[in-house]
Amino acid sequence: MATQQVRTKYEVKLGAATREAFGKALAELGAANQNVVVLDADLSKSTYTAEFGKKFPGRFFECGIAEANMIAIGAGLASSGKIPFASSFSAFLLNKGFEQLRVTAAFPRVNLKIAGTHSGISIGEDGPSQMSIEDISLACSLAGFVVICPADEVAMAALVKAAAEYDGPVFIRAGRAKAPIVYPAGHEFAIGGAIQLAGGRDVTLIATGLLVAESLLAADLLEAEGISTRVIDIHTIKPIDREMIARAAAETGAIVVAEEHLLDSGLGVRVARVVSETHPAVMEFVGIDNTYAESGAPDELLDKYGLRAKNVAEAARRALQRKK
């Protein structure tokens, strides 16, 4: 009889917010590459690009509350051989700058990087006007764009550097709240490659962003019930790791997708497409269901809208019941 692999329980340890890790990584990039330039829309203290601005004032462009103009300027800098990173709150960056993103960045496929911070409902008390729950959908709809959603500070630091090395437009999603540490320092990441964090044969939990840590906690709940649980972090939503998703569907036959985004148009939709085209399997989805959240403490909002480990575990049990 084969020896069952002993899983180490996931212990929550809060690290920096991914927006902080983004700002720190930018400053390091600025020192290493003279072609890196940064643009912001009057929110540099919140997006943490201010650190880059202090160190490299000649390569920092404050565009004011004019996100569309900022995108067009960034696209122009990219066309001139620079590696521009333009940032703002996701709700402003994607919604106000979408036409310029489409026409000046996506269509000519320029080397522009955009970073949307304060994504999802974990922004908290600032309320629904600033909660971006459509940004993954909008970014994925831009032809040629890479879409990245790091789970923690380690992933963010590595993927910002990967984005700078990638030739083409990239959207990076960042959050306001402190994010639980998922990865050890120095872990390697590649654009387009998902990471399997836990093995399992009964059900697969596929997550992105803050829901990766919640899925690891959910896996511990399920393992305690004797349910062998696989966990996959989709840090690159586009292009998505079709091979890993197809293998999980074929080997476990049940998948739960968890995300801090609208269910109508986020990661779940993209995973479902892969599953339907490769190995059809039972699927359940955890996310924001056709509504906007209200103002409140981040933890209270995540609880109210069902974005916790217990909700992911419940979805897994439903999937397993249907699989039977």
C-alpha cells in the first residue's frame, strides 16, 4: 500500500499588502533599469509609487486626476523605447482609461504596464465607488494583454520583474489589505504558469489573489474530513495555464474556482472554458454574485460576501456530492 503524503497545515502569517510590494519592486527596478519610468494619477502615496518618485524624480510623471491621459502618455513612452508602469486604483485605471487602453496600448501592442491597486471589496471602508470587481474582466477583454493577480508580496515582487522583462502590455492587480504570506522568499514565478500548492485526488481548488490563502485554509478543513484536496494558484489569469487546469479536471473530476471578483466575468469563466474544452468536470464557483458591496471593514465584507475558507470548503462539498 502506498504511503499517504503528510500535508503541512497552512498557518496564516500576514505580510505586506500587494500594493506595497508593487511599489517596493518598482523602486528596485528603477535602480536596475534606466528605461523603467513610472506614471501615477494623483494617488502615488496610496499606490506606493511615491518611493520610485523620490528616488528617480526625472523618471516619474505625476499626471493628476486624468487617468485616460496617463494611459495615452504611458503608451507614448512605451513607443519611445521606455518601460512605463502606470498606476492608480483599479476602479479608476480600467474604467476611466479603457478607451485609451484599447486604442493606444492593446491595438498597437505597445510595451505598457499598468497596475491597478485597491482591487476587490477588501479595499473596505472606501465603498463601492472605489471597489473594482470588474477589473479582471476588463483587462482580459483587451486583446494581447497579459493579466496578473499575485497572491502575496513574494509573488508580486517576482511578477513585477517578470512584467518588466515581458515585451507587451500587462495588467497587474494589487490589493489594499495586508495579504497572508503564501510563498517563501525567492520563489520563482513565470508569466503564464500556474503553481500547484497542494496535491490531492478528490477535488481541486483553483484561486487567485487573496482567495489563494483562503483556499489553502479550506484545503485543511477538507483534509480533516478525509477529502484529498488539490490547490492551484492562478497568478496569471491571461494567458492561463491550460495544461495544469486540464490535468486537475481529469485527475480530480471536481473543481472549485475562488476569486474576489464578479462571478459573471472573472477567473471562473476562463477556467470553465478550459475545462469544457479539455476534460469536462463538475464545477462550483466562489466569488461576488451579481452585486456591489457596501462600505465596511475588509474582514466583515469578506465574511458577508462569502469569500472565506469555509465558503470554499462548502463549495467543494457541493462539487463532490454532484460528482457522486
